[in-house]
Amino acid sequence: MTEKKKVCMLCGKPSGESICESCKSNVQGEAAHNKQKMEKQVKVGSEVEKDKIVKKHLDK
């Protein structure tokens, strides 16, 4: 009987796991980068909203 070779689901290289360490590191790095980008956008967005509220309050 032929034994199945395990390969990485992302790059196709032989690996003992479903995702090799190299691809795992790349995915984690991309996720961290995207999280930082989203957090920065939320911070900028909340600052804009905060400025609108302050301006509205000062206009009264």
C-alpha cells in the first residue's frame, strides 16, 4: 500500500503538518499587519467622530 505524503496546503512543499512553519509564519505576519491597519483606521475614524462631537458641543 502506498503511504500518503503530507504536503503544506498553501505552498505544496513536503511538511509534517497541514501548513509548514514558513507559511504559518507568513500568515501570522500578514494577520498582525492587517490587525494593526484596522486598529489605525478605527483610531483615525474615532478621532474624526470625537472632533465632530466637540465642535458640535462648542457651537451650542
